[in-house]
Amino acid sequence: MTRVPRPDDVPGLPARRAALRLLDAVLRRGDPLELALHGAAQGLPAADRALVHAIAAETLRHLADLDALIDGATRQPLPDDAKARMVLRIALAQVLALGTAPHAAIATALPLVDGGPRKLVHGVFGTVTRNGPTLPDPPTLPQEVAARWAGQWGEAMPDAAAQAYGARPPVDVGLRDAAETAIWAKRLGGTSFAPGHVRLAENAAIPELPGFAEGAWWVQDIAASCPARLLGPGEGRAVLDLCAAPGGKTMQLAAAGWRVTAVDQSKKRLERLRENLARTTLSAQIAQGDVRTWSPDAPVDAVLLDAPCSATGIYRRHPDVLHRIGSRQIAELAELQTELLGRAADWVKPGGTMVYATCSLERAEGEEQIAAFLAKRPDFTPCPVRADELPAGIVPTPDGWVRTLPDALAAQGGADGFFVARLVRTATGA
């Protein structure tokens, strides 16, 4: 007697179940994709975990366009949170974004709706795929996000953001020894926009590249390197790197000759920072603590506050942020940034420097945050950024800040969205 396969016997089904759990965690609970992946894909081998991540990330990147295809094949729209809609998103993302054969995609989709509308899912999937659809290039941004960014930056900004969304982000690396920039650009086959930076020619297996094992460099987007650049050479002076893990800016500062104390509240992320320091043979003191309650023993020469933020500036690599983050979350994070700025400012010596940064495309977390801070703290004054302090292609704003939008370095592959401000504490408070 031939045994009828159980649903869980379908090859590849556990990975699709995990992708369904992962998308539910992101879209319903608002969990970050990278953090939710561990729980959703627990017990799966590494190759399957990578597949789970790819399915979820591509589903999120193309969510608006996948929904348009689904809605065009149904008489009545499925509820946004319907399991049938989520299963169809996963199946179509595999076919249209990952190149999975339609028969394989539907074979692993139908068991996900056991006890549910299997006929509906099968019918809608067939209707969509028979028409030979393609996903728009670039992907369509979520409507709320496009409207918010257009209101802040002008109507052209969402178009530039969509173009960046559809392109694979390049890989930048920061160098332990900026004097060897030309050497490493040649060895890695890349190009450099600034001392201590190389942009790789293609996405390669990072640990296998020359210089990684011996700690000659670390992965760090060109925009993310700007905050530490603005503090210049350390010459043995003391700096606090707040919210420091996993340590790209800590390593920059240590390599530039600063005595760094790196502070972060996450034990797990600090473990990665320690590993990065050990690999690069750079040194820093490490303190685990919440900046809202932690305090240094004495004021320092400089503070770099890379504040917790919406992370909308790194949406190219983390498409979940466009679906998890809205006006409410941005307002809550801005309140936290205000609190952290106030505490960090008190730890700067008179005459010392504070750099504030966020990987955000929201004015509330950048320009508006600093304007409000300066209005309350007459003992701080802006220290405008000069063009010659920044990588080629990134220019200061008229106010002397750094603001990278989606069109920054577009011809060279783009850059993450960042805001950076440099302030000096005056001796007189005037």
C-alpha cells in the first residue's frame, strides 16, 4: 500500500512555514526581520535559514506590487491580515523575485493553508502566473512612506528612494590603516572615496577576501563612516562611543588614535564588538549599560552618539523597516533621542566635541532634533562640517550638517541614509 505523504513531508515546506512565521512577526508584531529570524527559523540548517530570510526579505521589498497582483485576480479583496494573502505573497515572491518554478512554489504554499481556502489560493496563484507577470523595477514604496518622504524632502525623493530600493547595495569596508587605502583598493579590486575606505567591485564572500582574517578591514557603509570622520585624529584623547555595538565606529575611532570607551546595553551585540576588536587588534574599553542610566566617571574630550532610530536610512538592506515604522514609532524614537542627547551633552568637557548621528531619513530624528537641542542648550554651538572632511560625492548641507538622501552617490551604487551633526561645548555657555 502506497503511503500518502503528509503535508510536512513536502520538500522545502519547513522553510516556507518559517518564512510565514517570520513575516507574521514583522508585519503583525512589528519585530525587526533580523531579530525575528532566529525564532522563526530555529532548528533549520543554515541553507534553509538563508532561504527563509530571502523569501521574507523579497516579499517585504515587493509587498505593494505583490498585493496589486493578488487584488487583480480576486473578485473581493482579501483582508490584509488573511493567511491566504500572506501565503500568496510568499508563493508569488518566490516565482517572480527568486526564480522558483511555479509548480514548486504552489506545492509548498498549499499545505500552509491546510484547513483553509486552498482552492482560493490555488486559483489566484494560477490566474496570476498564467499571465506571465513581472514585478515593477523599481519596486513600489509603501504609500504611507512615499507620502511622508515627499512631504519632508520633495516630490522627487520617493522616486530616488524607489530606484535605490530596487538596486543591490554595494559593500563598503573601513580600513584599520588609512595610509594603506591605495594598497587595499588594489588588493580588493575596489574603489575608494576617502582615506580608510574601499567600495568592493562586487558582493563576494566577505570572510574569504584578502585582509579579513587578519583584521585589516571591516564592513561599513560609506555614510556610516562619516560620524567618526568628523572627530578627526584622536592623539590619545578620550571619546565615548555611545550605542556602539557592533563596533564599526569604535574601530574607526581606535584606529584614529582615540582612547575609546564603547557603551551599549546589549550583551549579545557587545560580544560581536569584542570579536571585531580582537580580529582587528584594535583596543577599546567596553561598558555594558543603558545610556539613560549609565554614566562615565568623568567628562571626556568627545562623545559620539549614534542614537537608536527608525533605521529608515538603511531600508535598502532592511526592507522590513518600511512596514514596521510609522509616524508613531518615529515620534517615540525622537523622544528617546532627546533624552540621550541631553545626557550625552553633560559628559562633554568644555571645549570638547559631540557628534550626533542617526541612520534615518526622518527630519524628526535629525534636523529637528538638533534644532530643539540647540534651543535648550546655549552651552553648545554648531561646528559646521567642511567638504574636505567628507568622502568624495558627499557634501555638507548649507547648515553645516551631513544629510545623505537616496540620491547620494547614486551613480556609484548609492549610500545609506544618514544625518550627522557636530557640536562644540563652549566654556562660557554663550
